[in-house]
Amino acid sequence: MSSPSSRPDLSGARLLFTDLDGSLLDHETYDWSPAVEWLSRLHEAGVPVIPVTSKTRSELLALRHALDLTETPFVAENGAVVGLPAAWCHARLERMPGPDGLVIKPLGVDIGFIRQRLVVWRERLGLRFTPMSEMPLDELVAFTGLSDEEARLARMREGSEPLVWDDSEAQLEAFREGLAGDGLHLVRGGRFWHATGESDKGQAVRWLSERFAALRGVRPLTLALGDGPNDIAMLEAVDQAVVIRGCHGLEVSPNQPALYRSRESGPAGWAEGVDHWWGRGERRCEPALMASDNDNDRVGSVSA
Ligand SMILES: [Mg+2]
């Protein structure tokens, strides 16, 4: 595990975007203690830590309090839903925040439409898959390791539908083609495939970076961390990126010159990645790093 050994210079406008499951949160236990030191350092420096996740808004609300991230925006459902605290709202563009102090910006497609088209394509092509909305609660609990209450919140979707795929690669391609005709596509997460509209994590990250620049009059230095294929668009939409070692064996290779691959997984890899980019002075002007182990060797001492 790495920790900020000396006081890093976190001056200048910065935004940190992070995936949750398998990144800031442990894939199995949902623990984030290895990241606590960096989270409090970023909080002290006034750097917004912005969760960008496949989770729902309902799931995120309690987690934002637990992580002490109530003053920062969030991106839910892989980019379909953006939540803005008052300080991130534009007086002329948003209505008054709701009772929880948040304005919700839907960037995606209505969930009713998505669910309807999933059923249509399943019947038409004879596919085998199970949307989360059709999974009994106890089955969802067993599959995800979430508590009953957490699983209930996970099913409160607004702009994307997770599904468990139980069919062939060929059928998956046919399914993709069908959904594309509806303006929908599939994104692979850690446990589920997610059917969504054209929104993705990258689009939401760009939207928030532009909003920050519009409100503050300065372009922020952006860093993103993620472990899954559904993080690729986000990792490509920022200045600096970290692919956190995954537990799923899926390839995550964003087109991003400023890329670091962590040795550790989960929140320990998260802290290692933040430490790499922001823990030892400014790396902004460094030559592009390639996504290979050799490049990590060059900077391997950061996790010592
Ligand atoms: Mg993840």
C-alpha cells in the first residue's frame, strides 16, 4: 500500500474522477481504508473527488456521506445521470436544487425504454440473459455480495439496465446490432453488462470538466482512476489516468498516453495511482507513458 509520504503540491485547479467498485472500493468487501489518507489530503487541498460509477443515484447518496464527498458532483449509471451540488450549478441553466441540495442532470435515455427494448430483443433473437430488474432480491444479494437494502437501491435505475449474460459471443454480437438500431449499446462492467443510451463515463467527465471551467474560468488538470472496460471512455477523457489492477481478467487498454497501471488492486491500487501522478511533484509535463510493465518499472518506487 502506498501513502503520501511527504506533502505533495496540489496547487492549481484539479479534478479527480474515480470509479468505485474495484477501484476506490474493494471489489469484494467495499472497503476503502487504504485510500483514506489520500482522500483527506485531497479534501484539505480542496480537490473535488468525483465518483463516476455504474451505481445508481440511490446507491450513491449514502456512500457520498460515508466517503465525505457530499460537496462534490457525482456520475451515476455509467454516465447516464449526473448529480450537481449547489456550488456546481449554473444559475441560468439549472433549476433550484432538490431538498438534498442536488440538481440531477439526466444525460441518458429513459429506463422504461431500455427495459422494453431488452425484452423485445430477447424474444426476437431467443437470447439468454437476465436483466437486474428481473433478478429476485435474494439472487441479486448472492450475486453481488450487497446487503438487502443495498441491493434494493441498486435496482432503482434511472438511465441504464445491468444484465447478466448467459449466452454465446455470437449472440452477443447479434444483440449489440439489434440494440444499436434503438440507439442503445452495451458496456461491460465488473459483474454485469450495462445497456445504456449514447451516454458514457467519458461524456459525463468531459461535461463536468467543462462545467468547472465555465464556472471558475480555468481549465482543471484532470485525473481518472478505474479498473473496468466501462472506465475506458473516462480514462481517455482526462489528462492523466490510472488503470487499477482488476480482479476480473478483462482487458482495459485506453488510448491514453499519460497512463499508469497499478500493481495493487482496489483501494490500495487507487492510492498507489494517485501517489504516482500527484504524490511526488508535478508529472504533467512528463513524456507520454506507454501501458506496459516496463514503464511501470521506471516509476515502480512510488509504491515502496
Ligand atoms: Mg470498477
